[in-house]
Amino acid sequence: MVVQRFQAPIDGKLSAEMTAAYERDGVLVLEGMVPRRDCQALMRRAGELVEGFDTSESATVFSTTTRSHDRDEYFRTSGGRIRFFLEEGAIAADGALNREKSQCINKVGHALHDLDPVFDAFSRDRRLSAVAQSIGCARPLLLQSMYIFKQPNIGGEVTWHQDSTYLYTEPLSVFGLWIALEDATIENGCLWALPGRHLEPLRNRYRYVDGKLTTEVLNPEKWPEEGKVPLEVPQGTLVVLHGSLPHRSDTNFSGKSRHAYALHVIDGACRYTDDNWLRRPADMPLRGFDG
Ligand code: FE2
């Protein structure tokens, strides 16, 4: 199976063929969505943010010998912050980094789109808004943003999952807008997907149960490797991912990074349940594409 590819529409409005492909496959590939200079501007900005990241913070938060409580807290409160998460392969036992800071970050999240002016402006591009509207999202709310580095040689694997496991609404509504800021190839850890499997029910939920973050297994079956498709895409491609589509990515064993920006959007017409892991401070209500 091959996933159909399209040239991104100039105004972001999807054709009937594009929406049909999204509904059929649960994934839509739009090449040439983001100009090279815009990709480069985001990469530059991410570099500046990392430059400002205090690595002593990592020693207290990420040391394998400190209480995992600190690490938990850093993650749990990241829904309303800009937080830096490290590659496991880059942390020594005392929490010190074993390579240059810029090569150690796995991702930055999860409120870049609200707290950083460059990511805010990029995320609220009218074309992204038009894509959301085209796939039937009545009242889009920008819930989560992540800058993913997929560092050379150590960029960690992400196992099969559905995004609705982590960002749950009733009824389900989350979708991902995943933008390749650099070419994504099998070698540097591109996305893989199981097209069409978004029509299946959610298999896990990651949520608070009695104050503890828990993975609730709804269906213990493993996703099959048969039928998986690599999404090798050039820089500037937008990949729209249905919230129930199983997807994964491999460890980056190559010498090239694979930067990407991912924005997760829910429909404000649906109910974002309060047992979700991602919580926002009361003074930071979710906003749509119009600001
Ligand atoms: Fe995902």
C-alpha cells in the first residue's frame, strides 16, 4: 500500500479528493505546505529556546538517581509551559549531559503555540486553519504543540500509538498537524502509519485515575507490522494524522537530524475530559486559530 500524496493547496482548502483520502486512510500528505524559509525560521527559533534552557535544570529533573517525582512534575505541568525533554541516551546517571546541549533535546513542549510568539504566529497560519475546517473540525482549539528533534544517532523510538490515547475528547476529535522541518526518511526516523486503521476503536487511554497517571488498556492486542507504510516526506510537508490512526517512528540511527513540529487540535464542540494528562492553568484557556 502507498499513501497518496498531494501538492498542498495554496489557500489550505482541501479538495474533495484530499478529504476522501483522509477519511479513507486516516492520514493526508500535503507536500510543499510550508516554504523552506519558514521551516528554517522555526528551526532557528527552536535553537534559541534550547540555548536559553538551563542545563542545571536537567540535573535536578532528569537525574536517574533523583526522585522520579521531580521528573513527573516537570512533565505533568508542561501542558501550560515550554519544557525541554531530553534524549535518554544523552543523560548520565547524575543527570549531566553527555554531549553538547543542542544535541541532547528530544522535544520541547507542550504550549509553544501559546507562549512563544514565533510558534504562535506559525501555528495560527490561515492555511492550517483551512485544513482543520476542511476535515470537519467545527470549533478547532489548539491543545498541544511539540518541537521534535529526532537527534542524529540517538533520536529515540516512539512506539505504535493513537493520539486520542493521550488527548481524549468525547466524542473523539483530536488530529495532528505534523510538519517536516527537514526531510524525513526511513534512515533518520520518519513516521510510519497503518493507513485505514483509524476506523478501529481506541486501544488505550492515558489518564489520571485517583491522582495517578495510568495507561488504561481497552484492547491489549498489539498493532501488526503488516500493512505499515513509511511516510518519507520532504521538508515543508504537512502530514495530517487522524487521532485514531496508529503511527510510530524508529530510532534515528543516521547522522542526520529529523526536526518536526507537531500541533494537536481538538474540536471545542466535543468534551475534553478532566482526566486527561494535559492540563492547562486556569488563566490559559485554549484558543483557536484566530487567536
Ligand atoms: Fe503521535
